[in-house]
Amino acid sequence: MKHAHPGQYIEIPAADGGSFRAYLAVPRTGRGPGIVLCQEIFGVNAYVREVADLYAEEGYTVVAPDLFWRMEPGVELGYTPEDWQRAFGFFQGFDIDRGMADIGATVKHMRTLPQVVGKVGALGFCLGGKLAFLAAARAGVDVAVGYYGVGLDAHLGEVANIRCPLVMHCAEQDKYAPMEVVEKLKAAFAGRDDVAIHVYPGVDHAFARTGGEHWHKPSALMAHHRSIAAFRKAMGPHYDFSALWDTHCMHEFGTRDVDATMATMVDEPYVNHIPTLTGGVGHDHLKRFYKYHFIPKTPADTTLVPISRTIGEGIVVDEMLFCFTHDIEIDWMLPGVPPTGKYVEIPLVAIVKFRGDKLYNEHIYWDQASVLVQIGKLDPTGLPVAGVETARKLVDETRPSNALMAQWSTSAGLPL
């Protein structure tokens, strides 16, 4: 992930003397609630810094302390067989209690930083997943999120000390954090409505590590959304996603201002129009799409009629009627199809995700068959497709159902 506001390193005083280095990533606004990011067994490497930058883009001030400093300062390993061997050596030599003391010192130091506003949470992966769990018990954090924490069965006695919200992400095929341990955790936290334990089927340890051997993007995306929801609920920041989306649409279809449209988005956004595979990935690719193939290639009479809007943490789902006259070639919806002059009404769904107070991505869905029927490019005879009827029934549910279903009449009068 490219990040326009790279982090920096700071020094944190240890409780028992000396100091250790930590990577600090700050949101675009310069301030935000804090997250102490607990490393994997590979040190504060490029992946850990990438995660820190990601959460900074979400609006948090993130500090990733070097927890191996007592053995060797500045460990940054990759994932070669040699690095794995070294990493396991650090893991075996790691003193959990002293490491937790360093996390406690980090949390204490974070509460003094001008870049940290309000509360402080914990986030960790693998070894760090266990440390995030223990931070909830020992370090006074306000919320904790752990990914595939290892060795948690040895710390079930500390469950009673966890008084803050906790989210745990577990991999069904994880041999380092097997399901029998997950079941023990579920039993230990039974009745706690502020604790969520999510199991991701069919995935293995480190499924969230970008580009890793077991990386599973759908599970990683779902887990990240749940993590952000937990952090936002416990400590903010809170944004008006509905207003942010409205502003973006106003610049797309109202002012038709490309630069203003891009300004509503993160540094590296993407848009995917699912039916036609059009859009753009990254700032420059997407700006080119907006400037030459979307904003000037959308009919002037385009109207968006809202039907419903669902707002979640960092997500808006809009259901609407999309209405226009096909009086220009619409590159993004009907590429290569000359104007037909036909008027079109279609249901359209936009699933919009945010990072912080900026749009991150859009997944846009519509029924392309209905569009083609309405402009006269697809004969619906004998096909299970419809034209403007899809739009009409969206706003009037009493219109006939099942007209395309030849077998519908065969169930008439049958017992219910």
C-alpha cells in the first residue's frame, strides 16, 4: 500500500531502564486515538509498518514497538527459510512478561503524545495476537484485537482481568492456534457480549498477511472491517459516511469536477463497475478513468433516485434508480455502443468503503441485461431477462412477480 504520510521512529523509555525504538504512523489529520501494534515473530518489518500505515489512514495514531530489543534491537526479518529459523529463535527466547512490560510502557508513553487523542487500543498478529490479548488483561488498553494469537490456552487464567472489548480472529486450519484452543476461549468468555471470537473457515495461520503464503484476501478484508468496527465503537473516531458519499456523488454528477471528486478519496483508491469491468485502481489510473471516460461520458440528464441507504462502520450501501438518456457513448456502462437515444431506468447498488474520512473503494452493481434490453440491443424473447420492468418493480412491489418463470402456474392451487 502506498502511503502519502510515511511514519517515523521514536524512542520509548523502558520501565526498568534504557529505551527501545518504535515505529510511529500518524493519520492525515495529525492526531487520532491510539493503537499499540504488537509485532509478529519477524520484528517490526515492512509488513508491520504497512499495517501501521493502514490504520493511520483509518484515522489512528499507531505505535509499533520493537519488542525484541532486549535480544537484538532493530529486528526486521523476511520470510525466507533462514529468516523463519531466526524468527523462531527470537520467539523461543522472548520473555513474555518483560515484553508485556514494554507494551505497558508503550501505552503509557502513547498517552503523553500530542498525536494521540483519547483512548488507546491494542492490535496484534501471531505472537502479537497473544500480546494484544494480554494487553487487554495487563496494560490498561481500552479495546484489543488479536489475529491468530498463539499459546492463549496458557493464559486462560487471565480472562477475568480482561474488562475491555476484545475481538479475536482465528483461522480454522491454524496448527499454531488450533480449534480446540479456540473452543476453550469461547467457553472462557461465555456470556461476554463485549468479546467476539471469529473463525474464518478454510484458511490457515497468517491469512491476513498481505502476499503471504496463506494470505486469503476475502477473509482479511472481513477481519479488517470487524477490527475497525471494534476500534471505532470503543474509541472513535466517528465520521459522517453518508455525507462523505453525498459529497463524492455531487462532484461526480453535479459539479462534474474531477479534482474535487478525487479529493474525497484516499491516496490510492479504486473503483470497480462489476458488470463491465470498468473503473480504476490507484490514484493515477482512477483519475484518468474519471477525467476521460466517466465524468464526461455520463449523460447530462442522469438522475439518481435513492431507494434505500444502509450505513455501517466504514461502509455505505446505496440502493437507487439510475436513470439516463443514451444520447452519448457511455464508455463505462456501454463501451463501444453508439448512442441510441433511448431512455433507461435501472436499479443500481453501490457498495462504498471508507478509510478514515475518505472513500477507499466502490463496487457498483447493475443489471446489464436490463440496460441492453432497454436500448434495443438485446431481444428478451425466450430469455429470463427484463427491461424497464426491473426498475418499475423496485418502486412498486405489487407489480407481478414470477412473470418470467414458465413453471410458476404449475404450483397454483397446490397445498401450502
